[in-house]
Amino acid sequence: MAEPKHTVKTQAGASLQEIGVRKRLNAWAANHQLVAVETLMRLLSKPLSSLLTWMVIAIALTMPGALWMALDNMEQLSGRFQASGRITLYLTPKATEEQGQQLSDRIAALDSVANTEFIDADTALNDFRDNSGLQAALDFLPENPLPAVILVEPPLGIEQAALLRLIEQLKSYQLVDSVQLDMAWVERLQAMLALAERLIGVLGVLLALAILLVVGNTIRLAIAARVDEIRVVKLVGGTNAYVRRPFLYTGLWYGMVGGLLAWLLLILCWALLNGPVADLAELYGSGFELKPLSAAAAMVLLLAAMLLGWLGAWWSVSRHLDHIEP
């Protein structure tokens, strides 16, 4: 009787030594790969119900994605809007063209200035003559009444306090006679951009909660349909992590495919709107082009969809798995 016992111990010890860390990691990775493929095949075996869930997630992601794309295009237009909020410097009559150009270059070198443009008195008079319709009256003037002008464009998003400091600095130059700024346009532009960013944030949070609820409820129904299977797996020694894994991959697939469909919907929206927007811009003599969602933004949208799908599945499984016992 002693020899058989000794043989069993030797065999058991040999089998335990063969299962090292590397083999365990390989087995763990192989199991994850198998579960990922099986869960995807399970979803594809029920295309109608899976497609409905994917479309709900895609539509929920498309709305903040469309606002994000609109905000990017608003920032593209901001350079044109910024021209309406630029600072106008009227130079003294004794300022020469050379002095005005030097002052313009000096102001352009300031950190709080994005761009400057110098317009001499003759050019200003010619522009006024062409646009005012008073050519005959202007011909009777003995001399040019218009001063030279420097147009100063502050950077987009500059704070009001910094803008006021810039105005005081511009007033201190000797050749500057007066300074004019349309503050209303600057404030309106900043308010619109801030409102758009806040709207994207609020809508994104609400729709993220909706995606969590949709995925969580879908996983809950999947758990309810596999209660007997889960009990059998637990009865033969399956851990909660082992049982939880297929449902987590299911939520991940829901988020990934939903994110890809949302990206396709955004491309479709861009394709449908690009032509009319280009025609409208051409009528106004503008070179504006509607830009699609950038690759970086699309990647963020996809990763966010995958994370939300995984979190929704984890939340649902954590709530219901502990209540299922063999």
C-alpha cells in the first residue's frame, strides 16, 4: 500500500510543476480570445436584436458627435468672425506711411496680438470712394480727410482683462490718435463657443447614461436567459470572473460596433450637408468648407463607446451574478 501512495504523490507533483506562469498566461489569453470570438458569434447569430441595440447606441453617440463636428467648424469660422471684433487704431495725421508700417510690425510682435494690417491714408480713401458711392463729392475735397489705420486682431479666446490691457498699451503709442474696438462681437463669439462646449458636455453625459442603461438592460436579459447555464458552471467550480467574462465581452462588442456605426452615420451626415454648405458659402463669396469629424475625435468616440459598453455590462453583471447560486 505504501508504494502506490508514493507513486500518486510523484505524479501530482510532476503535473503541478509543468503548469508554470507562462503556460497559465497563455491559457488565460487563449480563453479570452475564445470568449471574445464566441460572444461575437452569439451576437451575429441573432442579427435583428443585436442590430437594434447597436443602432440605439450609434444614434446616442451620433448626437454629441455631430455637435462636436459643428464646434470644430465653428472654430474654423472663428477667424472670420474675429475680424469683426478686431481693434482699429487711427493714426495721427502727421504719421508717415513708413512710420505706420513700422508701428504695425512692432504691434504684431506682441504676445497678445494675433495679426496686424496697415492701411495707409490713400488706400483708405480709395476703399471709401469705391464703397460709399460719394465719388463726386470726394473729388471736391482739397485733401484726404482719412487717417492711416492699423487693424489689430487679438487672439481668439483672449480674456477681457487681457484685452483691456492691450487697448491701454496701444493707446500709449505716440502715433496712435484713437482706438476703437467692437467688444460686442468678441463677447458674443466667446459666449457662443462656451455655450457649444457646455452643451456638448451636458448632452454627452446624458447620452452616456442612456448607453449604460441600454447595455445594462440588454445584459440583464442575457443573464436571465442563461441562469441554468451559469448555475452549472458555478457547480463545477467556475469562478465569478469566469462567468462574468462572456458578458463583459458582449458589452464591449456592443460598444465597439455601435461606435463604428456612429462614425459611419457622422460621415453620412457630412456627405449630405457638404454640398449645400459649399453652395451657400459660394453665394456669400466665402471659401468655407465643412470639415468631417477628425480622426482623433472619431477614435475618442470609439473608445468612449467601448468603455461605456464594458461599464454597462460590468454594472449589470455585478448586480445580478451574486444572486445566482447553484
